[in-house]
Amino acid sequence: MGQPESGEHREAGQVDLPPGQRLQRGWPVTHYGPVPRFKPDRWEFRVFGATADGEKRCWNHEEFSALPFSTVVADLHCVTKFSMVGAEWGGVPARTILELAPPAPNVTHVMVWAEYGFSANLRLSDFDSDRTIFATHKDGELLTAEHGFPLRLVVPHLYAWKGPKWVRGVEYMTADRRGFWEERGYHNIGDPWTEQRYSYQEEPGDGPEL
């Protein structure tokens, strides 16, 4: 992308935003549908699909919470044109999940699944970024339910809809297919630095083959 993504890379007072974005001082609540009720005894995170060994891998909430914790300082760019900059996201790096539940060699994309069947598709290379994180915390505090507690995906170099709230699992895929918002007219990739907002902007190769 070639652009600064977080406060770590800015001089004092400098703010770098993707085209068409405006600086947001707070954190608006944006989502589709109701806020799910968290039931820890029923919560499970699973990795399935084209895994390297053909097996599904699952963690309950206690097990997932015990995975190595990391932090990333990164921005969040919403397709509705606000950007929240320099937040510290804490949680489990996506690469940790890839290491613990490796994908098959022919996996090219993942589908991230959340409550109510919500989904977002990502190229494996985007999911495998060292800045992609399954966040449980923001700025040292647990996420609120409205902002995705107990788990949301943060993919700093893509628009925020690519990082669902209330995540429940990851499906490894050997071919691309569109997620919830991608089926409803949003761009299949979602790079904010080139304003990939809507599907009509897609170039050949940006979306799944018909």
C-alpha cells in the first residue's frame, strides 16, 4: 500500500489518511443487525475448511484467551469515510492462528465468520499480514459488546468491514467467494488507499471468477 498506517510512523501532529477519509476523534458504533449476547460457556472459535491435515481445530473461550497476546498500533478506516488513528489493538495475531492450524498449500483466501452468519472474505496474503489481529482489547481495555466483544478482527490496511465484529471462526478456501457486504455491492478487496469501496470499481482479477 505504501502509506503510513499507524501513529508509530508519524511525526508529531502529522495525520495521514486515505483519500476521501476524515479524522474521527471518537469511535462511532457501526454494524448491521443486533448486538449478540456473549455466552462464554457456548462460545467457540474454530478453524475449518482446507486445513493442512484436513481436520477442524477449535478453542473454547478460556483456551482462546490463553493464546499468546500481542499488540498492534494501527488505524481503522471505515468505508463510511471516518478514520480513527493510532489505536492500540491487543489480542491474538492472525499469524498465530495460521501457525497453530496451518492451511493446505493450495489455500488462497479465507472467510472470516461471525455471529448471525456474517462473513468477510480476505486474500490469504491480507490475513497473513503481521498487522492483522484478532482483537480483544483496544487501548488496554476490553472491547465493549457494541465494538465486538469478545473478539473482532482488525485488518489495518483494508477498510474496517473486512474485520468483522463478534468473530467465531475462519474458513480456509482454495478459491475466492464473496462475504456478506461483498455480495451486497462492496469491493471484494477493500484497499482504502486506492478507494476500493464498491464492486463496480473492481478490475479483472479483483473478484471471484464467475
